[in-house]
Amino acid sequence: MQKKQSGFYRRGAEAELHEINIEGEDALSKRRTPKSYRNSELDESIRTKRTRAEVKLLSQAAAVVNVPRIIKADEKKSEIIMEFIFGNVLKEVIGKRPELCVEAGKRIRAIHDVGIIHGDLTTSNILVAKENAATKERIAKKGELFFIDFGLGYFSKKLEDKATDLVVFKKTFNATHSSLKNGWGLVMKGYDADKEMLARMEAIEKRARYH
């Protein structure tokens, strides 16, 4: 498998992303970078475990939502190479397409129902595919949502963890999209939360206010 470096894409809290090309296919390399403040052996262990966990999360999430297809994973290098999704982050288009709030809520419910907690839900970690976003395996229709960056995710079916995932998203969503009329209400319409979930979210928010 030959790959060519074609450009720096983005730097996150724990990883660097580079746009690359593999045998004619546009791809994205995500490599967790070493942290000098940690013991080297501990650092390597953490990066390896997180890479392994993210691969598993992406693989299982793919059964219920759109996620980038994994092309190759190298735990020793703490690197995941995945297909490059051509699109805009939801953050950039949601103002003109509020109906995507409902769709996002539905998709978050789908991953929660199979026991996946994203861990970093924001409208910057959801992509809206552009027209003709083709890969070797499929064509992503214009407007399809793709969930990305499961680096802080984990597996859990606990109500508390699902509710926390939503509360974190609610906080960032309302801060980023305060001018969007009933935006969060549309997300929750899509999620179709029951009374138990709503009550747990309210309890978590109350705890946060008093700490």
C-alpha cells in the first residue's frame, strides 16, 4: 500500500490529521502524537489503547450511522487511516438547514441504542456530505450526516452516560447556535427521549450548576 503525504489538515488535542492519497483514493491519516509530560512507556500504552478503542468504536458505529471507513490501522504508530469525507461541518450549514438538527438527534439515538457513547458531540464533529462524495465502496448522497472523531468515546449502555453525552452536546450546541430558533428542541425531537432520559439530563445539569 503506497501513500503520499499531501498536506496538513488539522491538529486536535491528542492527534494530528493529514490529508493523504492511497492508491488514488483520498484519505485522512489520524495519528496520536506523543506527550512529553507523560512517562514514555505510559504514553505509548495510552496511545495504543485509545487507537484500538477508536477503531472498535468506528467499526461498530458503522452499523447504525455513517462514519469514515477505516482503510488501515497501525496501533504501534497510533495511526488510523480512513476515507476522506468531502463535506462541511454541521456547524457551518445548520443555520440554513435546521432540519438537520432532527436528523442529528436520530443518529445520536441510534449510536446510544447500540451502547456507544461518542464522548465529544459537537456540530464540528458531524459532517454534511457534499454531492458526489464518492469512495470505492459507496457514494454518500448530498446532505448525509457523517459522525467523526470518536477519540473520547467508549462503550456503555448506562442511562447516566447517555444523558451526559447529550448534556455535553446541549451545552456546546446552545453556546454555538444561540441564534437558531428551537435548535436544541429539534435535536431532542429527533432523539425522541423518554421521561427517564429527560429527568436524568435535568439532574446532571442541576449537579453541574452547584459544583
